[in-house]
Amino acid sequence: MTFLELTGVQKHFGDVAAVLDFNLAAERGEFVSFLGPSGCGKTTTLRMIAGFEIPTAGRITVDGADITRKPPNQRNVGMVFQSYALFPNLTVADNIGFGLKVRGKSSADIRKRVDELLGMINLPDRGNRYPYQLSGGQQQRVALARALAIEPQVLLLDEPLSALDAKIRITLRKEIRAIQRQLGITTVYVTHDQEEALSLSDRVVVMSDGRIEQIGTPFEIYNYPSTTFVASFVGTLNLVDAGVVDAGTGRLSLAGQEVRTAQPVTSAATGDRVTLAVRPEGIDLGEGPEGRNRLRGQVEDINFLGSIVRLRLALGGTADGSAPTTLALDTFNEPHLTLPAVGEQITVSFPPEACFVLGATGGHVAPTPDFAAMEDGATA
Amino acid sequence: MTVGGPAIGPRAPGALESVASSTATTRRPRRRFGSPWAWVVFIIGVTYFIVPLIATFEFSMRKKPAFSAYSDALTNPGFWSSLGYSFIVGVITVVLSIALIVPTAYWVRLRVPRLRPLVELVTLLPFVIPPVVLVFGLIRAYSRPPLPFTYTDIGSTALLVFAYIVLSLPYMYRSIDAGLRAMDIRTLTEAAQSLGAGWFTIIVKIILPNLRVALLSGAFLSLAIVIGEFTVAAYLVRPAFGPFLNLLGGSRSYEAAAVSLISFGLTWLAMIAISIVGRGSRTRITLAGAR
């Protein structure tokens, strides 16, 4: 059953449209992330759920109750800010208990709940400290506990890990997810970090220029981006120019070599030029089994990226004499890995399912694959 | 073309070493006692500040026996009554100023930041309008019905407080505004709102406690102005410290010099109190950024 619902939500600041026609239905206990670049409207949408901004149009409901125009202090929504926003004049315990005190709870109830939350965030002995006496990670844990203390219907997190260093970010990410699962609280998480969004969320809302580009599970978003923007924003992607040889059977010509897609090309006609997208990790060294697309090219560059090695392959010039098409492929960095030399001619391969066609004008991928069947297949 | 992913590039060999060596070569040795010019400026400043005090002290000591000007001033009943009156008026002024300016400055910063230049201009008006103009305006406006403030002592004192609120506006507003600037009031407000707090709770529980040092600075500056103020108090015929000092200077010049130094000492004590309270402050505004 839908718990948090945004219907046709829009926000304009003067002539500037910050959010346009935003529709989302989140289930109770679901973890939804808003992912997008700066200025895409994700924080504005979050602030509208919190009540800090009033939508220009549309409706926001929580558990069936319309909260579109309710003041923020009358919504039961907890919020965690990027800058922690702990009250500097209050101790950690007082910060966590602030919302309960405002609600007129007894001192004993407040103390009990604060102790419980301090234990949950692994800071049981820090109740008497002031925020400035804590590290950034500890402060953000306290901010999370403070937001959870009031037992909110919805928890909102606005880039909560952006100000922290990489190691703490990963630790805290896991803790946030564990606490969210433990409490079963409906959560909306805003981030521009795709790794964060993909690793934390049940569903990801990818946004650009105030619009939703795609809503889907991390698997769907990563493997089946529905727009050029999503394809280019999430993960690393080869975007190469190809000619449509036969739209009906999904046959394309890439730098004079044939490539097949799993689906017929519907966004362009035979003879059109299209953009072919394929992820570097979808391409393997060698010819691979029968039925795969095979491409020959010259190794241009080899980069070690830690756990993976990225090779750049020049596929040769196009028919009109333009620059050669370059393709990147990633392979796991293992001790017994044998790599080709720079300048060597090699064959690489990838299955038709690994590539998809973006329309000649950057349109949608069509048709939409059967995600459920594919996920089942992937699990099997 | 490949989009997304990390940009990789070879690290220049010896890059770290070259940075380290350049840092070492460009680091200047620290001067232990600062530059000579800084000392010249410091000595001129201290001289400008100290010489009048020494002269005043020397003048006050001409009355024999030694320190009799001070003992006479301190035993003068008018000294304590006028100082007490001015102090009470000053405290009321400070309390009303805080009640008026904190919500105003907070609201302007939070909701209408575009109006800040206008509000700042208004708060600077007391520097442009002389106190004598202000007090004549007040007397003309409030010495007749429907608001005959000057008909009673309490009314005149109220008028004096209102005038002092105006006169201390630049100092109080600037102190509070600087205090608000030092904290992220928008995020703190939103955090409190999301926890269920209303405006009154936010101002009393969150904003005011975090403005403690700024409020103390503004309060002591206002208090210093009120205690030494002469024009408004004299024209409203109030038994304040400024008119008392003026009266004393006309008849007993040695005692007047002594009283000046005493009031100066009291002001300094107040400043030291601010610095002690400020240093002991447990609140530090550290929003954003990992430690």
C-alpha cells in the first residue's frame, strides 16, 4: 500500500521551474533515493515533503493524509541535514531529546528514549558531550538519532554523508541502512553519489532539470537506463556512433563491424545513425562463446584502477574518415591476468543484451525489458 | 567515447618530493616579536589611549589629601543614586532592545535577506540624527495628549528608555547580526521545525542561547552608552549619571575627573566580564565539515 505519495508536484521560483510534474508512490518502509546532479530539483522535492517549501502545484500525502500545506512543525517528518544542524548549545542527549521535549514528553520517557537511541547509534557514553566535541561522523549519527527520536512517519536525509570522508561515509551508509531496516521507516534519501543511491535504495529516482528521468530498482537503473541522461549519469558507459543496418533485427554497423542488439531498434529506422551504449564491464577480452558480438581493434591505452583494469580500444575510423571509434572495457585485476600490449590487435566480445540503442536524438530505449524476468534470470 | 567513471592519469614521478621541497624553501622564518612598524603603530595607539587617562588621573590627584577626590565622589549621595538610576534604565533598555532586535534581525536574515541593507541603514540613523534633535522630537510628540508621557516621572523615564533604544540600535543590531551570521540559522531553524518546534521555542531555546556572546557585547556597549549619555537625560530632566557628571564638573572639577575615571574603570570591568563569559562559552558553531 502506498504510504508516501507525491502527485503532480511542481515548484517554481519566479520564472524558474525547479521541479516539474513529480509523481512518486513509496510503500511503507521503502528506501527511496533521489539521485541527480546539482540543481536537478532533488533537494527542493525533499524540502517540499518536509514542508520547508510549498509546492506551486500538486499534492503530497502521507498515509492518506494530505500534508501539502501543513507547516513543517506539524508534520511528523524527521530530517537529517548535510551540515548535521545539531544545536550547538545543547548536549548530545538534549539534542536527541529536543523533539520529545517539544512534544511535552516526561523527563523519564525522554531519558529512556535517548538512552535507547544512543545505544542504537553506538554512542552510549557520549550523551553529556557537546556537538563540537564529536567528530563529523559522530555528529551525523546524533543527527540521525535526533530525527528518529520523534518516531517520524517519514525520514528524510539530505545528502547526509557529503561532508564526511570516504571511509566514514561507507561505514555510516551501512549503519543508516541497517537502522532503517530495523525500524522499517519510510525513507527518502537525497544524493548526487550514484554509488550511495545504488547501494542503499530499494528504488532510485533519477532526476534532471526538475524532471524525473527514471524510477526503478538499482538493478533496473544501472542495467536498463530508459534515457540518455540516466545512461550517462549512472555508471561508466561507452557511447558510440553506429549505423542501423536492419532496424527490425537489431543489426548495427559499428566502425565497419557488425553488432547485434537483443531488441529490435524502434527509435530509429534502417539507415539512420544512432548512439549505441555498452558498459565497459559488459565487454570481455577474447572471442567468447558463439552468439556474442565480436569486435577487433587496437589497444590504445591500459589503466590500472585498483580492482579493475581499463583498456581503451581503437576500432578504426568511420566511413566518412572521422576519428576512430574508441571503446573502453573493464576487466578484473587478478594476479594471473594476462593483458595485451599497447598497440596490439585484439578481439573483444559482448552479448547482444549488454548493448542498447539510444535514439538518434537521444530518446528512450524501447521496448522496456521485462525486469522481473531478467532479475530472476540474473539471480538464477 | 566513455562517460562517467574516474579520470585516471599517470602521476608525475617525484611530484610529492617536489611539492615538499618547494614548501620547505618558500617557508619564511617566523618573527618572534613582529615587525618594527607594527610596534610603532602599537606604541602610538597606546600613547593616544593612555595619555588622557594619565592626565585625568594626575588632575584628580591635585586635590589634597591624596585620593580625596575619589573618596568625596564615592561618598556623594548623588553619585550612587544617579549611577543606580542609569544602570536600571540601561538594563531595561538592553532587555527591550533584545526583545525588539533579535526577532527582527532573525526574521530579516531568514525570510527577507534582500531587506538587510535597508534595515542596516535604518539602524545607522542614530549616527546621523543628533540626540538633541531626537529628544526635541520626542518632547514635542509626547508632551501632549493623546500620549502625554512627560506629564509623569514614569512616563518621562519610559521616553528616556525609548530614546536609548534608538541610540543603542546601531551597536545592538550589529552585535546581534554578527552573531546570527556566525551560525547557520536557516538550517538550525529547519532542524528545530522538523522536530516540532514553533517560532517562540526556536527563538528562545535555539537562537538566543547561541547568541549569548553577541548579546553580551551589544548589551555592554548599550549599557556604556546609556550610563554616559547626557543630552537626552538632561532635556527630559531625569536624575541620570550623565547630568550628574556634568553638574559635578561645573562645581567640583577634581571630583568630576575622579568620577570619569571610576566610570571608565566600571566600563572596563564590563568588557573583561564579556571576555571571560565569551571564553567560557560552551557553544561553538561548527556546522558542516568533518573534524
